[in-house]
Amino acid sequence: MSAIKYIPEPFRIKAVEPLKMLTRAEREEKIKEAHYNLFNLRAEDVYIDLLTDSGTAAMSQAQWAGVMTGDESYAGAKSYFRLMDACKDIFGFGYVQPTHQGRAAEKVLMPLVLKKGQLAISNMFFDTTRAHVEMAGARTIDCVVEEAKDPAKRAPFKGNMDVELMEKTIKEHGAEKFGLVVMTITNNAAGGQPVSMKNLREVSQLCRKYGIPMCIDAARYAENAYFIKRDEEGYQNTSIKDIVREMFSYADLFTMSSKKDAVVNMGGLVGVKDAGSPLVLGLKANGISYEGFVTYGGLAGRDMEALAIGLYEGIDENYLRYRIGQAEYLAAKLDEAGIAYQSPVGGHGVFVDAAALFPKIPYTEFPAQVLSVELYKEAGIRTCEIGSYMLGNDPDTGKQLKSDFEFTRLALPRRVYTQAHLDIIADALVSIKERAGQMEHGYRVTWEPPILRHFQAHLEPIK
Ligand code: F0G
């Protein structure tokens, strides 16, 4: 018996998407053809797709109705104004501009706030954010709290910035070297771990003290607000919307991939608190060059309409309780089976500790990729390796780098899978665990592109 109750869906199903179910022998053939890289699989050969929670949500009837009323005018569309009203109401920012997704918001903003030779600090940068900081000529420093690095340590708000380390780092290099501080909420790379309000407040005070602008990377801002309400003293009687408003009150800027907590399949936002800031003109110029006119930013009118509605659905407390409840349910099943993961479980999925599951497989043979391939073979489940395979080689020496974690990420798409799907996932993990102790070998790379290899590389099993 599971110690935790499944929180029932606060919705019922109106449209269904049939799934194909292959046999184990067929899946073994498919994954071999894909060179043991799950990005190379056809989605139709996957039964439960946990590759990402980004852009994979099921939209609501209100959002689909919004799609029909979307205004496709090039400039000044009604849907743009509806989206701006929602953004002002929820985030309280003076200026917001749509972009086609999160990394586009980063591309538009980073060259305006960072110069060559500068530094940027984060609790933990997401890959694309790091890439855009580097493309602006700056370098990144992560200052996440130490407990984030120990998956077995159950502590609240493991996504926090280590503020002492942050201040020490600023003093070491000199404040003038720093162009930006980015708070990623929730902290994806650390396992969807939340950041506390207290931490946001303290980071913002340090930013003011040293004159560095603070930016929120807001992909999973609503899940973060839910954790604050649940776990941080003094917020139990505050609405999610008011918590979100306070979180954003500490920042000067934000970028957002709306493909996560805003429950749409495509979209992004970039915002500046002070509508009078000279940055606004820069955002408009970069937006027009890279994304499209400022009132659509790479989105169709119907996308903006769905986004304006999704922003509200994403902060609905009943929805968030069910949403976080799914991750907790799956995590509780793993607790029962003695399978380790980044704990307590975060917002958007379960990050299984594959190094603990396969103690005999060295990081050079990618234990978390082994688990990803086994999950596909076992039950047609697609997941993502977040470990040494994703980290890649040292650009100077060409040597395989060792990641702090060997995680297999089970990212949960929003409003898509049911309790029965979650049970299948848990059962698959349990049956893999039964043979995991004997497994001694993983994979070797037989071909890789020069950067971001995990998307395309070819692998083969080491016999
Ligand atoms: N910031 C965070 C924290 C993210 O998790 C992502 C995307 C982005 C920015 C970039 O947004 O994809 O809309 O361009 N994360 C996805 C993931 C891809 O699977 O975690 P995007």
C-alpha cells in the first residue's frame, strides 16, 4: 500500500490521443536503430513520454476556444493586449514582450545586460541561459546551496542560492565585473527544487547592495509559488497569485519559457520592471530583429490568446496541488522500493539517482543513460539523461567530464498522464532495480557532434 494518496485530477478528459504499444522485441529493435539515443526515437514509438515537461501540456477547453478567437493582426492584435493585461496583473511588471520561447527571451535580453569579459551568477543556470550568457561574451558562475548536491538529503528549498558564497564571489572578482544575477525558479538543473521567498529577498538585497540587476528565469514560477505556500512559514494563508507577485517584486527583469507553467505548447516572455528603463528600447530593437514585431514576438495571435488563459490556469491552486501531487505520488512509490532520487521530490518530475541504482557502472559509461534505455525497453518510457553523458567532454583536453549527478529525469507533462501511467512507470523502475546490482557495463560514444552532443550522439553498449 502506498503511503501517499493520489490527488485526483481537477478535470475530466474530452479529447484523447491514442497510443501505440510495441512489444519488448520491437522496442529493442527501435532503440538499437536510434543508436541508444532517445532523442533519435520517433515519438510514435514511445508509450509514456517523460522526455520533458516543456511544450508537452494538454491545453484546456478554454485555451482551445481562445485559439479560435485569436487575433492574427500583424500589429496591435487584441490577443496581444489580452496577454499584456494578464502579465501586468500577475507579475506587476511595467514592460513585457512576447517571444517564441524561453531561449528567444534570453537571446533578446542577454546582449543588452552583459558585456564581453563580464560575469553572471545564478543559483544554477539552465543550459540555454548559460549559452546565451556566454554568447554575449560573459561567463557564468553557479552558487547553489551545498545540500542540492546530495540527492539523499531531504531539505526544503534545495534550489536556493548560497547567499554567503554569492557575496564572497562578488567580492573576490569585484562588483563591477558582474552584469547579472539570475534566479532560476524552480531550479531545473538541481531537480526542479524550489527557491524560498526569504532566499529571493536576500539575493535581491545583495543585488541592490552591489548594484547588479536581478533577473528571474521564470519557467516554473507557479510550481515554485506552490512550494512557498506549502513549506515556507508565513505563506499558508497567502494566495498563489500574491506569492507570485511578491516573488517578482524582488526582480528587475525576467525571462520565461511559457512552455512549462503557463501550460502552452509554444511561447515565451521577457519583462522589465521599470517601463521607463532604457532597456525597453533595446528589447524592442532585438525583438523586432530576431523574433518579429513587438506585439507578437514570434507567436501567432492564437498562441498569445492561449497563453493569456494558460497563465491563469497555471496559478490555480487546485491544479497545482494535483500537479505537485503527481510527482509526490511517483516519489512515494520509489521510496517504498528503495530507489534513490533527488529528494524531497521537486516540481516537474522525479530525478532518479542512477549512480546509486547502478553502483558498478562508472560515470564514463553513463549510468543514467543506462536507466533511460532500460526504461524504454521495459515499458516504452522515454526519459532524459542529466549526467556525465549530457555534460560532455572538457573542451581543452577532450576528456570526459564527471558530473555532480547522474540523474535520469522523469519529467511529467502537465495534465497528460493518469495514475495508471504513473503506476506503470513505478513498476518498470522496480523491475529494473531487481537486476540493477548485477549490471556492470554501460555505453560508449561511437559518434558525437562538437557541441551539445547528447541530442545527436550515437552510442553502443559495452559488452
Ligand atoms: N529556463 C529553464 C529553467 C528551462 O528549463 C528551459 C527549458 C529554458 C529556460 C528554455 O526555454 O525551451 O522555451 O527555449 N527547459 C526544457 C527542459 C527544454 O526540458 O527542461 P525554451
